[in-house]
Amino acid sequence: MAFLDWGVHGAQGRRPTMEDAHCHITNDDVLPYRIWAVLDGHGGPFASEFAADALGETVQRTLYDQGRDLEDDREVAEGISEAFESVDEKLCEALRQRGTCDGTTCIAAVVVGSKLCIANVGDSRAVCGMPDGSTREVSWDQTCDRADEAKRVQAAGATVKRSAGGARINGELVPSRAMGDPEYKVGSRPHPVIATPEVAIMDMVESPPHFALLACDGLWDVCTNETAVAMVSRCLNKGKRAQKICEDLVKFAINEGSTDNVTALLVVFQQPSPRKSPSKERALRRSPSS
């Protein structure tokens, strides 16, 4: 499925520095491949900017240069996961050389042929708006407020403590999965913090989305999935472009009291044409001009 429009907007908001980043790569030369991602850094901007620069090409190489069966959902998910982990290893090496311990979440939308793959590391999030106006969850926040993530973190030797209204690893880190954060990736595995994404795959032929919205937690802290999808749908119906809608979403989040950096990225997909009736299709095939 072709995309019709896309846009992205980020704002520092009430934070003293801007630590969000994003990436977008298009390469339709070999097979349809596109990637959009929003990255929410913590501890500084280095990790999010490093990962944004490396992710798109790393995912492309991992998927297309290793002879994978891209019709197989499991192989596609494994390839995306390997790419995320590869970027993480290089980022952690760079951070150790710098002597810093920052990290970043990442929510990515990867188009591979007719597949829309949503890969999530951390507590940024993606939702899809469907043609009937409904909301489809396509990622799930990874924090220790999730019982399965808390259990995994504790099994790797870390503690889970509640602080400032949420469960945190060793009372400090909120996302239980992240790129970077090398202090949580010392020694043999398993590590309490990992960069292995959860990957959801949607067949855009069988279930075509109207749009995909990716954003950091600066938006989701003050906005539900359903509210965001409804806002985007209203704006699209009014003829607004994706870029302006992202600006509106970021402004809305800040006005609603978000205290974080806020970045929103919107991809609007071309809707398929209505299918012709079988009788009309047969008539077209019999036509001399067909």
C-alpha cells in the first residue's frame, strides 16, 4: 500500500533540553521499504540521535541482504529485532567510550512490501486509525508496571521499586526496554534492560489502516489512544495535511500539561479503491480494449 502523506513535529516543551529524535528512510528501488521512527532519549540527546542515524539502514540491510523470506512474518520480525539489537550494541560501545549512560526508547513503523511492522522498545507508542474510525493498538508500553516485564527484570537481577508514581528499575529507570543504558547491560545475559523490540505485523491488503500515529510518551501521558485517533480523523476529514496535524497534536499535549518533550509522527496511507462487482469485472475482461 502506498502512503499518501506524512509529517513529524517535535517540541522541547517544559523540559530544559530536547532529547527526542526521529528518522525516515525510503528505498523502493529493490522492494517497497520505508521506515519511520520516533526516539525518546533520556540522560541526554546522544543516544536518540545516534540510534536515529543508524536504525533505518541497519533494518534495511538486515531484512534485504541476508536472503530472508519476507513473506514470512516471523522472519521479518526476527530481522527487525536483530537490527535493533545491532544498533544497541554499537550505541552502548559508543556510550562507554564517552563515559555516559544515556539511552533511548524507539517506536518504529516499517513497511516491507504489503506488511506494516510496528517495532517498539520502551514506552513510546503507535496506534493505527482504521477506515471505519476505530482505533487499533499496535504497540504496548514496556515498563515494570507490566507484570511480565517486572518479572523479566527481576529475573535478570535488578529490583523494581515504585517512585514518582510509577514502577522503576532499581528505583530509577522507567522503560524496561531501551537502546543504550549500558550500566544495565554489564556482564553475561540476561540483562534487566534489553533492546529486543516487540513487533506487531499488519497485512495492509487484508486490513488496510487509514493512518499510523507514532509518538513519545510526552503525548500519551496526557492523551488516550482513542482521543488521538479521533483528533487525527477529524483533522484529515477537514483536509489538513499530516505535518499540520502533528503540530496540532504536540501543541495539544503541551496545553494539556505534558511536562516532557513531545514528538508526533503521522503516516497517512492511500486507501484501496472499492472492489468492482464480479459481473463488472467479467464485462471488463470481455471488452476488446482490455
